[in-house]
Amino acid sequence: MEQDGTQFFWLGYTGWLLFQRLNKEETDYCIKDRLWENAINYPGSFLMRKLKKLMLSRPYLSRIPDQSINKLKASTGVDHLQATRDGTLGEKDATYIMVYFPYLTHKHKIRTDVINAKKLHV
């Protein structure tokens, strides 16, 4: 959040696993190929519009963090997931759930019983 209260989101090609997953030749190629002048036109750069539309599709100020939605043990690092929803913690009064998976390394199990509905739209 900016100092004036406005929200921001930064998405870019940072190569955060670059040196863990690639050998030296692959890393050199990737760095030369991923200059920002080129990367700004990659298909992933247009995901920001989709993300903005998703995030603005539900009221922002009524969101609450709710990590209890994750049925598995608390995740950390690249396996960490972040969950938010509306409603009241401990109640089954949510109308939506949003869960961010930064890196999918295994299947997560999400509790949907916080939504009081017989049918879910996923």
C-alpha cells in the first residue's frame, strides 16, 4: 500500500528461481532474452489487467485474511498460499474466497465451508 492509501501490485519477470533451477548457459541465455524492453510485451505482462479485474470484482474493504481456509499445514516459502474472503472470521457467512498460490508444487486443499451455499461457482 502506498503512503496515501492507494493499492499497488507489481508483476514482472524477476527470475527469482533463475539461479536455483538453471545451469550457467541457460541462465546466460535467459538473462539476455529477458531484458525489460522485450519482457514488457510477453504474454504474461498482460495478466495485470486480468488481475485488476478480478481484484475489483469484489468489495475490497470488507476482505479479511483467513489462513484457516488452507486445510493442510501452514505453508511457507514458495509453497505459501494467501487466502482472503469476506464475512466474519469463525462464521460461515462468506460470499467468496480468493486464494493466491505463488508456486504450485503440490495440491492444496481449500476449505469452502466458510461459504454458506449448496453450490459453488469455481
